[in-house]
Amino acid sequence: IDELAHVLTRERGASRLFDTDVRFFSAPFLADWLTRHGFEIVADYGLMCRHWVPEPETDADAQALLDKSVVLERLMGARDPYKQTARYVQLIARKQ
């Protein structure tokens, strides 16, 4: 618990994909940076909005459950407050 304040404000951390540290950026910081460098923010979405994913009862149910989960994730990722509580944010920008 004592480390939580530090975790919320840290600027660097370990990557889960690469064997290196990465720099963390907030979505508002990146949106501002992109705008200042001639990009237009086309859309932004929350990714991984749900923190619980049901397990399929059988392998045959897995694809249907995945399809439904993808639809639900898209809907949630585009709406507040789910977008703000998502694990990741995707910004889509284009050069003006």
C-alpha cells in the first residue's frame, strides 16, 4: 500500500513485452503532443475495459463467448466511464 502513490505517478516501468524499461505517457499528454505536432485525434478508445472475463463452459462455447466479448469491449471502450477505467487507451490520429 505504501508504494501505491509512487505507482500512480511513475514515469518509467518495466515493459511486459520487451526486456527493457519503457516511458509511460498519459492519454492527455499524448493527445496534446500529437496536436502540437500537426496531428488530428480521430478517435480514442479504452482497451481492456472489463476486468473479469467469463470462462467458457466448453471448447465449443469459446468462439461465441469471444465474439460477444469483442462486441462488448468495443461498446464499453467508446463510452464513459468505462473508457476512463480501461487498462489501456488507444489514440488514433492522422497527420493534417
